Amino acid sequence: MSEVFLFIMVTLSMVIWVAVSREAVKTLKEINRWKMQTLLSAGSLSTLFITLRFFKA
């Protein structure tokens, strides 16, 4: 994979984790659980992909 693709993945992962942190600071009644689960799953998978890519290189 190219360095450009990896850069895009890292940027996307950062955006996802910022969205997770913004959702996490809301009160318990305001948190959208489906959104939080989706963001956490996407963030975890993207982080795992990036980590594996760095160890593979």
C-alpha cells in the first residue's frame, strides 16, 4: 500500500477518535448508544489496521 493511503487512514482514524471523545463527554441521557458503538468499532478497527501495517513494514 502506498504512503498516501496510509496517511488517509491515519487522518480518518484521528477524525473518528475525535468524534468518539465528543460523544463521550455528553451526559448519559444525551449519548446516542448506536453512534457510540459504531464509532468505537470503526476507531478500533482503523487503529488495529494502522498498527498492523506499521509492524508489517
